Amino acid sequence: MSHISPVIWQFLEKWLTTFAIFPPQASAIAPYTDALYFFLILITLAGGVIVTLLVVGFSILYRKDKNPVATQIEGSTLLEATWTIIPLALFMVCFVWGALLYFRIYNPPTNAMNIYVVGKQWMWKVEHPGGQHEINALHVPIGKPVQLTMISQDVFHSFSIPAFRVKREVIPGRYSTVWFEATKVGTYHLFCTQYCGTSHSAMIGDIVVMTQADYKAWLATSVSGASLAQNGERLFASLSCNACHSGDAAARGPNLANLYGSRIQLANGSLTTADDAFLRESILNPSMHAVAGYAPIMPTYQGQISEEGLIGVVEYIKNLNSNYRVQQTLNTTELAPTQQTGVEPGATSGTRSGTAAPSVPGMVK
Ligand code: HEC
Ligand SMILES: [Cu+2]
């Protein structure tokens, strides 16, 4: 091994032991992804071995001194059917297996907790609903499905946790999601796997998996300032969204309470579900997502609100189950404080689909 420099050799050794060639299996999906991966390697190896054996075997069996005159073979239906049907069956197994896994990976369970991720040159910013912020780190509890709602503030990035077998593009202008359930306490690598400029290689971080008790303690000690929804509420008021979305019958904009998750009839006749992406798009491109029955008077807020601000407003609307606070914000500017006590909590008009959730003042966190 004299031609390999000791430095490279040391580096290789360190690399092999540190990364153990294969990342640890630390999520619920990891064993399933690996099973498919090893199956693919196995059939590829088997195919390679069969082809090699046939090439070598035929070269020896039918070499020139044994077989000086070539025999012309005019096709064989049986042979052709065999080498068509067997690979087809194998590929169909890979396809169906892969598709089932794909649906599992990209459809988060409904009970997943949501955490927001903003990618930018060159860092990962993580926003927990409770207002905990992290940079190049993500703390998650063990044994709980976690969904990430991700967006880029500039170029394409890709959020990858090899130990969880999870990777998803993080795109400017559109939310993408990924989910996982961590199964092993520990610290794992986070990578950006989409070349995104000079410091792309520095766009890395730690995924810290904690026991549920440790996670609760971490959440409690890491609060810095307001929750996302509180930030959103502040923006909602300062951008005067409540001027049109007051929830009154006479309001110029639709009622936003209990909007999240409901089916929306758009002005162009199509139906859509009010998810995170719809809320974000409705704020930036109101005319493209105009709701049926309303004049398209909502201005665009493109350029007036950052991705992090949008996350706050989206989180606020998601948690808005009555217009009590919206009206209170309005009343604060119109009424003397003594008159406010007359506002009856939950007295909203035009609540969506009759689900007038009994509201508690201050319930919108
Ligand atoms: C000038 C009045 C006006 C203002 C200000 C306004 N909106 Fe709207 N908004 C509307 C109208 C009208 C619609 C329905 C037509 C449409 O979708 O364009 C609407 C639709 C929406 C929808 C979709 C609602 C649904 O039922 O599907 C959301 C979400 C929304 N607005 C959020 C906001 C936010 C957040 C702000 C502040 C940043 C805001 N709006 C400011 C008038 C307004
Ligand atoms: Cu990147």
C-alpha cells in the first residue's frame, strides 16, 4: 500500500468508521426503504452474474476451433417470451413496491405535528409553532410523526436526513412537505443535497432526537418571544387583513375562521382544499385563487411579507376557530376599553359549515 499516502489512508479509515458506509436506521420508514434498496442490489447482482456466466460460458463452449462454422438461428418464441416476461415481472415488483413506499413516505399521517423549515443561502431555519427557533438544527421527539412544511427563500435546496431515509426538494415559492417518525434517540446529520452556491457544503446541521419528556423540557426552555400564531396575528392586524376579514356578515372578504382544511369553491368553478399552500397562495396571488361569490378586491401581498411572516399568518389562520380576536383587534381601535367588555366571546357571524366552535378569549395562541 506504499502508493497510497498515509494521510489518504487515515482519512479513508476515519471516513469508513465514522459513516460505517451506511447511515444508521433511525426512522420508522428506514427499514422498509433499506429492504427495497437491498432487493434492488440483489437482483442487479444476480442479473450481472447471470450475464457474465453466459458470456464466459458461451465463449468457451462455442469458441472457433470447436465451432468453425456459425449456425444461423432464426428466432425462438419461447426464448424471447422468457427474457421478456421474467424481467417484466421483476421490474413490476420494483415498481409496485417502490410506489407503495413512495405513497407512504409522501402522505403524512393526519396526527403528525407540524414544524416549518425555511431554507436560504446558506442555512436551515426551523420554526416550531410554539415560537422556538433553531438554525441548522432540528429537535424532534421520538415515536411521534413529524411533518415538515418547507420553503426556500432564494434558490433550490434539498432537505436530507440520511439516517431517516428522507429527502425532499425545498423550492422557492411553494411549500413542500416531508414526514418521518424517529425511532432512536441520538444526533443525526442534516444535509442540503442540492448544489446551491458557494457555501452549499456548509448548509448542514444536526437532527436531535429526544425522548418525549426531554423534548417537552427542551420546548419549554427554548421559547424565545411570541408563538408563530401570535406573530401572525400581529401581522394580520398591521397589514389590515382584518379590515376585510372581520367575519361580519357585511365584511368584504370571506370569513377565515375554521377555513383551514375545508373545501373551497373557487371562482373558476374548481374545488380545492384550504391547506397551508392554499393559504399562502391566497395571500400572494389572490386573483389566481379567487373564492366564488366575492369580488376580486384583495390586493396582493407579494414583496410585503417574508416567508417567515407568511408562516406566522398561515399558522394564525390555521388556528383561527372564531372571529372573536379579529373583532377585538378591530374594536380596540374603535371602542373605549370599557365598552369592550360587552363583546360576547364567540359571537361571530357567517361561521363556516356551521362548526361554530365555542371560543374562549385568548384561545388563539
Ligand atoms: C380589500 C379587502 C381585503 C384585504 C385587505 C385582504 N383580503 Fe383576503 N380576501 C378578500 C376577498 C374579497 C377575498 C375573496 C376573493 C379572493 O379570493 O380573491 C379574500 C380571500 C382571502 C383568502 C381565501 C379565503 C377563502 O375563503 O378561501 C385568504 C386566506 C385571505 N384572503 C387572507 C388574507 C390575509 C392574510 C390578508 C392580509 C395580509 C388579507 N386577506 C387581506 C379581501 C381582502
Ligand atoms: Cu442548499
